[in-house]
Amino acid sequence: MRTIKGSARRRAKRRLLKKAKGYRGGRSKLLRTAKETLVRAGAFAYRDRKTRKRDFRKLWIIRISAAAKERGLRYSELIRGLRLAQVELDRKMLSELAVNDPAAFDAIVQAAKDGLAA
């Protein structure tokens, strides 16, 4: 007699369809379609976790660049000056300061200018 999975198979199907809940039409109700959709969704999620990191870095750089230009420095000069002045702030923190604390960003720009001059 051949073995059948029975309750284990039913549990696996239920788990899969639960993950596909909220998808349109057959994608949430039909097993094969739901499975294909979940595979694609997983691939997109993996890819876009990487993309999100790139997008945020781009945004931070744009903000820093705009704030630096207001203070008479190009982005590249600011980063180089900070390196020479041994100020170790990442782009996320620089962006936050540029947006939320202009006085602190002014001090950082001054440090970068001093670093470039030295």
C-alpha cells in the first residue's frame, strides 16, 4: 500500500495559502498560482532589501550635498575635509544633522574647511 501525506499535506497547503492571503484572485486561492506568486514575491523582497540600502544612501548624499552647497562647499570637498580632519560621521548622521540641526552641521562644515586648509 502506498503512503499518503494526509494531514501533513493539508497543513502545508494551509500554510502556503495563509502566506498568499490578500493577493488578488486565484493567487490567494489556487495552490499552484499561490506558490508561483510567493516564489516571485520572495525574489522581489530579497532584491529590494538590497535596493533600499542604495536608495537611502543616495537620499543622504543628495541632502548633504544641498546643505554643503548652501555653506559654500561641494559634497566631495566636504567629505574629503572631514576625512582630513578625522571626523568620523557616516552619511546617515550627516544627513540628519543637515536637516534637523543646522548649527551642528555648520560646525562640521567649518571642521571640514579647516581640514582642507591644513
